[in-house]
Amino acid sequence: MDKTGQRTICTLILLLALSACNLPVAEQNSPQPPTVEATIPQPVTESPTVLTTQPETPIVLAVKTIPTLPSGALTVVTLGDSLTQGDGDESGLGGYPARLQKLIETQRPGTQTINLGKSGWASADLLNGVNGEAAVLPQALAVKPNIAMVWIGSNDLWYLYEYGPEPMTAEVEQHDLANYTANIDSILRQLTDAGAMVFIALLDDQSKRPVVASPPNPAEPAFSATTPNDLARMSTHVKAMNKIIQKKATEYGAVTVDFFHTDIFTNPATLYSDGNHPNTAGYEKVTQIWFAALEPYLK
């Protein structure tokens, strides 16, 4: 037997011996895998990080604060309808604005008051004008008022129930409130943006005015198309309008002046003969209500 045969026999004998001992046999010329150290996970000793969900920040409307009046003489504008123009005032003074100026001048000499009241006007008319007459709000802004008195909404009510559908519907009333909201918002925004301290009147319940509740001239009532059902709805509607006024006043930093809780428009002693507008005594009382709201800010 040659040497190659002897080598082969020896190799077979060696393999049989290793198998008997259950030892692994490495293939010749096979690369060896790298040695890898196992990493044993350690117990966590630090407190785990917990993600928390923060509550959402509530959305809050930007609310303006009531501005401070400058010292010295003031410029006052009054905006509104016949109640501001002074219809029914037998004295000839023209309602409350002239009277109010006299009271303001006791503390702020030289103050001027510009009366921009327009008989028959509604809230939209202050912004847009009517029947060829220019809007009064731009006129008010042009004089750069320190104080603006706003009393508007009576004719919004009259026109809604006198000229609206019969019977009145909730849909029409809601549309009216939406328009009134937009008008009051625009009026207050423009006046406060101009730096004016704004006072805005809460409306009286017109369904209780004698002009409709007990017409002075029953044969020729002033609002002949306003029915008892309309009056009941009007009483509810004016409360909704006053809520709008209060909300917008808060939003724009205006002061509300309460004419809802007054007997001026139901007391014969303070009413003009038409049962709708104040008389001289009535405008004296109206003036006192405006001045009571304003006086704390004059000091």
C-alpha cells in the first residue's frame, strides 16, 4: 500500500474515534464565527418616563377693557334714533344730549356734545345711512370722540313686527337677531378701535308702551299691523336683543346703561302725548340715567 492509501485509512480511523466520543468535527477550511459576548439586560432602577396629555387651553375671546378718559374737556357723540334726537321734548332742548353736556361740564368744563340721533333710524342705518342720508357712524369717528353714547334698536323692533310676516315666524326673528348682532358688533368695534369710551343702552320693552299697549288714539293706532301676538313676541325678542347688547358690550369694553328696568315709557308723567317718546320730564330722567353711568369715569 502506498503512502496516500495509508493516510486515507488513518483519517477514517480518526473520524470513527471522534464520533464515538460525541465530539463535534469542524469542517476543514471553514471560517470560524466571531466570538460575541452576550449582553444580559439589567433591571430598570430609574423611574420610567410617563407621557401625560395636558388639557387643552380654553379658547377665550379677547375682551377689551374700558379705556381711561383724558383730563380736561371732552368730546362726546350721541348716536341713535328719535330717543337720541329728542322727539317729544317740549322744552326745545332736543332730548338728553344737551342736558347731559351741562352735567358733564360741571366736572369737565369746555366739553362739547354732538348729537347724531336720527328719528326713525334702525341699527343698520347708523352704518349705511338711509333714504339718501349719509351714515352717522363715520361722522362720529371723524371728530375723534372721547365718549360715545349709543341707543339703537327701537326701530329694529317696530319694523320687524309692523312690516314682517303675519303671523311672525321664529326663522324671521332669528334672521333679525343675526343682523342686529352684526350691526352692534360693527358699531362697537369701530368706536372702541378709535379709542372712545362707549356707553350703550339696554332697550325697554316696547310692547308695554301705550302707543301699542293702549293707543292714545285707538281709531288710528301708530302701528296698526302690530297684532297682540306680535306684541307678545316683541316682549320676548327685546330680551334677546338686550342679551346681544350685553355680550357685545363685555367683548368690546363698553358700559351698559339700563333702560329696560325703567318706567319712563309706561308712566304717563314721563311720556309725550304720542305714548311712545319721553316728554320733557321723561328726558330729564333719561339724562340722569346716562349721567349716573358716566359720572364715575369723569373723576
